[in-house]
Amino acid sequence: MGETNLPALVAADASSLYARNVLDFLKLVLPKEGGFKIDLEDDIVAACLMSRDGQVTRK
């Protein structure tokens, strides 16, 4: 009828999803032209920013 051991499949799916999320985030901060860019207009990048100019932005 269906898969009998679903928990065995979850780890592979979770790893794949995590890897895709990391790759997509890196694409936001590492432009194709090279270098490193922090675009504070991007909601995801701004929410992940922990410090700026020596000051903590998230506590």
C-alpha cells in the first residue's frame, strides 16, 4: 500500500531541504559578480543580521 518505514525517509528529506535553504541564502549574500553583499532591503537577509557596525542587532 505504501511505505512502511516513513521515519527512515525523513532524515534524507530534511538534509536535502536544509542544503537547499543554505544554498538559497548564500545566493542572496554572494552575488554572481563576486564579493559579499548585505542587502538590508531583503527581508531574509535583514532578519538574519546579528550585528552591524560593531553593534548587536538581535538579542
